[in-house]
Amino acid sequence: MKNVTPRRRFLGQFAIGTAGLAAARGTTAAPPSRTEPTTGPGTHPAGDLARRIDLTARRLTQAGVPAYTEDFVLADVTLDTRRRFWNFSGDLSGRFVEALAALPPAGRSPADLSPLVAKLLAQQRPDGRFGRADLAFTAAETGNEHMALLWGNGRLLVGLMAYWQATRDAAVLAAARRLASFLLAVREATKAPEVMARVEGQGAFGFICFTQLAEGLAMLTEATGDASYAVAARQIVPLLQPRGVQHSHGYLSTLRGAVLLHEAGGDPAMLAFAERLYGELVRSSDYTIDGGVMEYFGWGDPTSAASLAAAKAASGVFPRNEGCGLADFVRLSLQLHRATGRVEYLERAERCLVNGLAHNQYANGDFGSRVFFDQGLQPSPSVNRSWWCCTMHGYRAFRDVLDHAVLERDGTVAVQLFEDVDFRGSSTGLRVRRVPFGLTCEITSGFEGTLAVREPSWAEGPSLTWKGKPQAARREGGFLRLEGRFAAGDRIEARLTPRLRLLTAKGEEVALAALGADPVRAALYCGPWLVVADEQIDPVFFGEPWPGNVVTLPRDLAPRATAEGRARLGVTYEHDGFRGSLPTELRPMGETPADEQKTIAFWLNYRRA
């Protein structure tokens, strides 16, 4: 058998040029810039969101090491063992196609992927699979390598469907159907009890490699109208095993597939399944303080030695998150809001988006992993910029963020996420910009109807003004609503003063007014932002012995805005190693992409002045 690279160990090294995919084709694309004015319909990013999208778009198409050349992207279907995870056939290649088809960089279109897609389809096996033809899917033989192939083929099915949705390419849809036929042909052997037992606790080789197939099958159902794919997917989803120490990305991808099945066929059982498991997750210790999840579940239960041992074997000595799982949590939360209208799903999507996922993005555009410890996040001896999965999956999440930022429906234009975007719908246009502790909405195309702005639970007394005058907005369904005739040039301003709140490790909120002289170990939120002590801002804070430092919150504490509009909290602290009160500033953890290997702390000891 060929040399197989385990999912979390890289046994070989390779060198590759820095030319991007465009250079591999003999062309050089202009640097994408989504901050320029846009006139097409839909939602277009601006400001900080545009910069983040552009950063990863350039990483995928122009610059960086390793470069996404055609040979590099296709290595998991050509079985080039020199590239990491070649045995997860279709994983990187499918994600690459999905990401750039769903959210083409400026100046590009999904059709630009056609030469790459044609070469990808040429690698399809006669039985419909991509990858190793020597793997026989029987109950007696199916194991880790079979799961690796299923995982990659599942991600590739999603990628092919995303490309088809953008291009309506008949050859791609036909290939997707052949691939689905293979996946359904092996399902009986794959779901055999002995196989499920064999791969239990195998992390990224686990049974989630099978259950995540539901997403692509749901997309294929919607594209073809063939209900047999949905029937098969509905039988697969309930096989999802308990969280335990499962890979969060696969687990959440399965739940996203369940919601897609509900949307494709109106199956309330699939929606209820996803809502139940989502609810159990956010009420558990597997839901992290930054609004996300770890790469593997099980870290949050220190009483379970078996869970901790399995998590460490899969992910390393210290817990770490993963861009894929964070992106999935954002996307699943947005899906559930779309399916139910429950505003708390938007709030959880936002919490992960501006904290865990935002901090996960590296300054070169990659997404990957950040390493946790008892007080926060720490430097790692092995920096994980996950070019094989997270960079593409993190980028893919931006498509969903754009699609949910502003929604037009039944005469109402709803601002759901507070991101810088330019929206152009069927009857109106809207320019949304964040300002320090608020939001402005400028009408760019007049309409008559309702403008709704989400009323976040983290804001203190949110209110709206229209053309400079305070408005008695109607409160309904978690939104502040204004009705009337909105003319081009009208400005609606939302005052969203961030509320300060402390959260304990159990998720319990502690009112600042309840703090006394005795320190309380907690994390501090300023509006939607988890604020941290940052080694780069104040290295003295982290001088040994620092974990016992006590932060004092003034009774008149209020956030200030920097020139760039970023929140800061000025506090004092007493160092655990010496007497005296020292000033420092706390900042939002996810305010900028970063590569710096530094310590940030969000679990601190707080008391009131």
C-alpha cells in the first residue's frame, strides 16, 4: 500500500513555488478589492469585512506558501503522496472549488474554475468514487482509510454542487450523481455495527466521515428533484454518534446537512434533530467562551479521564480550536435562524463570528487553529495554518455571512448582522456601516415599507433615529422596526451602547454591580466582544507570576473608541508578584487577523473599585 499520511501528522516535506493558481495558468489577476463601489444585486462587503475576505481570497488565488496550483489542489484525486492528506480524496480539491464558486474574488467568476474542474472530473473512477480504487467497502474491511476516502468524497460532492449551482454545468451534475451512486452503494457496509465500533474514537477518521455525506446529498436533492437522495440522507443523519470526543467539524457539518434536508423537503424531524443537538451543545462545556467549539469535543469535561485522553491523542497536549468547526458553528447558527426565525441563533452566530472565528484568521489569510490554556490562548510550538481545510472553509463562511447580513422579504428590509455591507435588493438599496457603538444605514434606493434593525441583547437601551430625529420604533421578534417611505439619502442611525457583563466558566452572568472586594474569576464581554489582556499591549501584565493578577473595574467603567473605531476598556490591576496598582487596556480578541505568537487572557480575576 502507498505511504499514507495520518490526518494530524505530516511525515514528509515538499517544496513548492509561490505562484498562485492564476500564475499556473499563465495569467496574473489584478489584486482583488471588494471595497470598491458595487452596482450588482446582492450583498457586497465593505470595510473590515471586505478586508478579511480579500485577505483570504488573495491567499487562495495569488500568494502564499504552499501555493494553490492546479497540481497542488488536485493531489488528493491524483494521489500525489507528497502532499499532506492526499488520502482524503476530494477534501482540499472539493473545498477549493466550493469556496471560489460560492464567493468568487473580485474580478473573477465561477466559470474561471472550469479548467481545474475538468481535470478534477477526469480523475473519477468507473464506480463513481474519487481516490483509491483498491479500497473494498465491506463490513469486514472498512476502517480508517475508507473513512478518509468517504470524508474527502463527501466534501467533493458539496464542492461539485456549489459549482453546479453557480454555473449549471451539466457534466458536473452528472459526475455528482455518479459520485452519489457510489456513496449510496457503500452505505450498508459502512454503517454496519462492527464498522461503527471499529472507527469509534478515531477523530477525523471517525464515523462523522460518513454522516457528513448528508450535506451533499441534500444539495443534490434540491438540484435534481430526486427524492431518493433525501431518503438516504435522512437515514444517515440519525446515525450521528454522541459528541463524546468527536471531530467538531464533521459533527456540525452533519447538523448543517440535516437543516438542508429540512429546507429541501420540509422535513420537521431533521430540523428538530439539529435544534436539539445544537441546544445540547451550547448548554454544555463543549461550547467555548468565545462563542465557538474546540477542534474535538471532550476537552470541557475535566472529570472524564477517557475523554481527555482521547482528545489529547487526537489534537495535542493542549486543547485547540479549528477554523472549520468555527465556520460550521457560524453557518449552522445562521441556517437555524433562517429556518426558525429565532433571533438567538443570530446572536450566537455573531458571537462566534466576531470572537472565535475572527481571531482564528491569520494575517496571511489562512485559517487554522489557536491553542488554549487555563487563562486564554497561548503560543504554540507548531503553528497550525490549515491550508488543507480551514483556509477554504473559513472563507466559505463569509458567503453565508453576506447572505444573512441584510434580508429583504415581504416589504421588510432587515439588518440582521452588524457588518459593513452594501445591499441591493429587488426594491431598495442600503449602505450599512458600523460606527463606534452603533450602526448607520443609508438608503441608496428609496422604498416604502419597513426597515428593521436587530435589537441585540448585548446593547444598553438600543434606539433608532431617522433623519436625525429619535424614533419610537416598534419592537417585534428581536428587531426595532420603522415603517414609512424611505427616500434615497435618508440615514437611519442605531445607537447600540455595548453592555458590560461578566460570564463565569459555567456560563452564568455576574452583574458588575454585584462585584465586591473579593475577586471573581470570569470573562468580560463588552457588547458582542470578548475582551482580553494582550501580551503585545502590556507584556508586564504577563510577567511571572501573573495568573493571580487582580483586575479592578472602575464604577464608571465605559468603553472608549480608538481612531479606528475599535473598543477599549481602561482598567487597573494589581500584579500577583508585587504591590501597586498598574493601568492596562483590554481589547476585543478578534479585532484584527494576526500571526503573532503571543498570549492573550480572557479568564481573569475581576473585582470592583
